[in-house]
Amino acid sequence: MKLLIKAFLFCSILFLLASSTYAQKSYAQKATEVNPVLTGTTIPNSSVKTVDGNTVKLKKLVSQKPTVLIFYRGGWCPYCNRHLAELQRIEQQLVDMGYQILAVSPDRPEILKKSISKHDLDYTLLSDSPMNLTKAFGLAFKVDNKTVKRYKEVGIDLEKNSGHNHHLLPAPAVYLINPDGLITFQYVNPNYKTRINSKVLLTAAEAYYPESNN
């Protein structure tokens, strides 16, 4: 399994090299052009909102304990919902290791409450509706007008869900972060249909757990 982790890390490096054409904007034009922050760097200290609408800095949240940080597209995305459900199934194992799970999306706090209720989630959902945190992580990309229109035709309103007209989404990602805010592991895939395998995540979580907290 450690070989599998190394393979994921190698693929991440190749992906980052391929994204060298990322514009100097705070977002990419395509999911394949995002430029994620690197493993070994400190997380940006942007703010997010809780389901109650309270603003909090990410560094304050991760300082409490080692963190599994998830970026997902929104409660409207079936692939994201399957991923959230899979996280729910392994949550206790991660908690037993000492981790907390934080999942960030462009959804407004009101939408997050519906997701928690609908899927009976126990871990923390956070709103990054302005996409400031997602942009700081280098994961934001612009959804083209044709896709925005197509989404609306099937009942997916990105503007209504986020409360903004930026039409930005995150490339789905998973980060392991220690209480000092240091990224110890990342998995980013611009193909929203492909998410990290739970066994790989659990193995990575065990392998990269901060030694000082063992």
C-alpha cells in the first residue's frame, strides 16, 4: 500500500509540473490547469464559514488536531456525495487515529445544513462561497458558460448554491495537515469522477500522522 501512496505522490508531481501554464489569476480556466499548493508548504490562512454562518480562519481550525481537509464541488454533485458518504464510513477510523475531517465547498451555509441532514454527516462541512480559500490553495477553476447553462437546465444553479456569480468550482482534493498548518500529503485530481480510495487515505493518514502527537 505504501507503494500505492508513492505512486499517488508521483502522479501529483507530474500533475503539478503539467500545470506550469497556470495563469497569474487566482483561478484557472480549466480544471486541468489548476496549480495546487505543494506538500511540505504551510496552508494559506483564508477564512471560511461554519454552517451557522460564523467566520473562522482555517489555521485556527487545523491547530486543534491533525486534519483531513477535503475540497468538493457541492451538495449537488453525485460524485461528491458518494465521496462524502465514503468518508462517513471511515470517519471513526480517522478519528481513532487522532484526525478531524473538514470538508469545504462553494455551498452557502444554508445549503451545507441540508447536506448534513440529508446524508446524516457527523464531520464538519465548511462554506467557501466566495472561493477565497479554494483560490489560495490553487484549486479554483472557472466553469465555462456553456456548462453553467447546461447545469441550469438540469436544475443545478451554481449562483444560487454559492450566492455568487463567479462560476468557480474546486478541483476535488484531499489534504493531510498537521496542527502547525503544514501539508503532509495531498491528492488532487481534475477529473471530478475520480476520488481517492479510502484504503489509500487511511494508509496515508497513518503514515503521515505527526510524530509529536503519537
